[in-house]
Amino acid sequence: MLKKNKLVVLVTLILSCIIQLFCFNQAQSTYYENGFMIGILNEPKPFNAIVIMFVLQGMLPLLLPVFFILFFTSESVENLTHGYGKVLIVRNYSKTILILKNCLKNCIKLICIIAFQLLIFLFINKNMLPVESGMLKSLLMYFLTLNALILIQSLLEIYIPAHIVNIVIFIYCFFSYFLVQTVLHTPVAKIILFPCLMFGMQNGATDSENTYYFYFAAIIVINLLILSFIIRKFKKVDIF
């Protein structure tokens, strides 16, 4: 049943990437080449209903695959604590190695998903708004930010059912990007609302090298902190 559910989520994830591609192609004046990691234009705007509608219209296709990525990597820790994890512990696996291997598996899954996104966008990049620089930097930040979200997912699954964790994280992603894109532009706000940093227009990759390296260092620290919390908490959890 688990494998069947994962297959359904994987197919849905692939479809969401294709739908994203279609939406980008239909609104070529809104999105940039490899827009899934670039985001929508980041510039000061008056806060009104028109701006809100513009931001929401641009955000939804951007975040659609993120929602299904979270579902695809979900239940990994829950399965360890309530499933085959007990067998591995009996076979003299340490909890630290067990959780690190789990995080590595999720990381590899994420790399494959991002590679797929990048591959399908190669077909329509010529139709999108051009980006002069920062593609590789944007790709790296996209990966690191999503990885941090998946690490948070793993941490919360120790305490909360997986489906609730996914919904909470996606709501956090949605409001983080919306708030930073509209009213909160300070570095402190962006770090607190760090999911917004997955996009090049927000992390400085496309326009400011100094800003980019500041956020790059911040997201590395966030990843390491969350990973250390996971190891610490997983060591204390009961394996059923």
C-alpha cells in the first residue's frame, strides 16, 4: 500500500511540474527562464488588491510542485519510528546512522526531482523572460531551501502525523513567499521566512552577489541546525 501511495504521489508530482510548465508558457511576460527557481519579479509595489492578485497568480504555479515534493518525501521518519526502524535497530544500527541515511535518501530524491524540473524547462526557456546571470546560484539555493524544508518535515514527523506536517509546512511556504513578495523585504524577515529564499529574485542570485552569499550562508546554517536537532531528538524517540 505504501509503495502504491508513493507511486501515485510521484505521478502527481510529475503532472504538477508539467502543469507548472504549461502555466509559465501561457504567461510568458510574468515568468523567467528556469522560472521554477527564479520566481516572479521582485520590486517595490504599492500594497493593494491588484498587487495581491498579481502576486497570488504568480505564486500558485511556482509553489504547486513544492506541495507534492513534500508529500513525496513524507512519512520517512514516521516509517522509521512506527515500522521497519525497529528491525534495523535490532540489527545494531545506531539511531544516528539510521536518521542520517534517511536524510540522505530524501536529499537524493530531491536532487532527482529538481533535475527533472530543470530538464523539462529546457524546452520552453526560449519563451520566458531572459535572466542575465545567477542561474547556477539560483539552482543551488532552490535545492538548499527545499532540503531545509524536508529536514523540518523529518523533525516534525517525530511528534506529529505526516499529513498534518505537510499541510503546516506548505502553509508556512505560502505565507512566507507572499509576505516577502509584498510587504516584508528586510534580511531578517527573509531569514525567518526562509522558504522565500528558494527563488533567485529573493535571494540575490540574479542581481546582488553580496546579498546572495549572505543568504547562502544563512541557509547552510539553517540546514545544519535543523539536522542537528533531528539527530538529537531522534536519539531519544522510541522505535515501535
